Amino acid sequence: MVSEKLKANWVELLKEWLAILNPVPIDSNQEVWHYTRGESLIKMVEQGSLLMTQVSCLNDTSEIRHAIRLFRDALLEVMAETKAEESIYAFLQRYLGTLNDDDDVPASANNMFFVTCFSELRDDLGMWRSYSGGENGYAVGFKIGHLFAPQNNCLLGRVNYDLDTHRTLARQMALATVEAYKEWRNELGEARALEEETTFLTEWSNAITHVAPFVKDAGFSSEKEIRITRPFAPQDFDRIIILQKNTMMTRHLPLQFPAGLLQDADRFILPISQVIVGPGRHKQISLVSTHALLAKYKYPPNLGVKSIRPYQET
């Protein structure tokens, strides 16, 4: 068991780490873009729902592993520094054993966090190619303030791509792991702490992993990504959505929007600011169809526009 006092301390640490990754606040009026394929846009509008994705099921399955590898490296450094303190050294050895990560059994497979991804880039050719199939994709615009409210343990932040910052943060987290374990052990006593160590490891890992989706390899820096994350809760089993993709079965949750959004019967009308019809050979036909889709589900008129980017598949 972990006391509420310690959990409150961990929340404050989490805020400090997120501030390191996101030194500039995000304006609630900023418009961001969710790039997707046509079939996903249709489902989004029909169901009035924008899906979050479990982190190991993202398009780039290695990205969450980037953060795990850096944290493991930092723990190994701290472990070497604390070798004289046998009980801490032994604890860190056991903790590292829970962070084993390989292609067959990625450490992120059971991660509790779900992510929704947006870009600050409007009508960007690189994003069209990466996330909407290249031709005949769509970019759905939203105002940040219409997407996010600090509820349901959700976090909002820009993705940080700076490796030096990642390493500095990983070391801070590794040192904080030692201090958190000591505080928890002092509360329970050494014998009981050993018996209940799995509880501590689970609670601590769940707390600090909230940072991981905001850490990404520098090779992705051109995407200028903003993310909303939230942890999975037992009550979410009634809401979870399972999809079969080309290479895996994936887990999703509907994003919970701030209160007060328009609702038609049991379906939300999403706070869409604009829909861009992506590059392709039939943009005008797709634009007319997009207007018909939005009108059918009672969205405001004239939300659709055409991309100005020149691209077509060959």
C-alpha cells in the first residue's frame, strides 16, 4: 500500500517533469490537427467520437520504448553509484528486472496509458504522407480548449524531441525512484516493504510512466506533435474498443471531451473547427462528399476546405 501523502508528492514530481518537457504553456485557443484516413474520418463523425490509442498500439511502436530505454540506462548509472548501499542496490536490480524490453515482449504492451495525437502543422506534406496514406487523407482541426480539460487524469503537452533533455529527465527520475522507495520503506518498515514491494513498483511505475508519451526520438521533431494522455481505469472496460489492424489487434478509448459540448441524442457533435481534404486527384469530389457527411450529422456548414499541397500516388 502507498499512502495518499506519498502519492501527492509523486503528482508534484510529475508536474515538475512535465514542465521540463513543456517549458512554454499551450494556448487553449491554438488550433491543432489530427491527420487520418477517410474511413477513420467517417467513423469519427458518425460516432461522434475521437479515439485514444494504447501506447504500444501507436503507428510507431518503438517510440514509447525510447523513453523506457533511457530510464533503464539512468537506473543502471544510479545503481552503480549506490552499490555500497546493499538494500537499495538490490531493489534497483529487482526493478530493472520488471523493465525488460524486447521485440517479442515489449515493456509497453501492458502500459496503462492511452494517447490522442495532434500536430501543430496545418496542411503539411510530411504529415499527409506519414499519417493519412499520402493521397486522399484528411486533417481534422480542433481548438485545444475544446479538446482538453484537466479532468479524468488527462494530461496535455507538446512532445519533446531533445535527447539531452530526455537524458537529464531520466536521471532525475532514476534518483527520484531511490528517494521514493526510501520514503515508502520508512513508512512501512523494511520487513513489510519487502513483502509489499510489488505494490510499490506498480504504483510508482504507473505514476512516472505518465511522462513517457511526451518523450520522442529527435527523428520525429518535424511533426511538432501535441498529445493528450490518460490512464486506463477499471471502469473503462465497458468503453474499450478493440480493432484489428494489418499487423496487430489494438486497444482504444473514446476521448472524453470537456463538459458542455453539443450532443445529438446519444452522440456527441465533435468540436471540429475545419476539415482539410488532403492531396489527391479527386479533391473537389471528396470535398463535396465531406460536406454531405458533416451536414448529415448536423455539423455547421462550410467546415471543409481543400489542401493546397501537390501530391499524388503513382
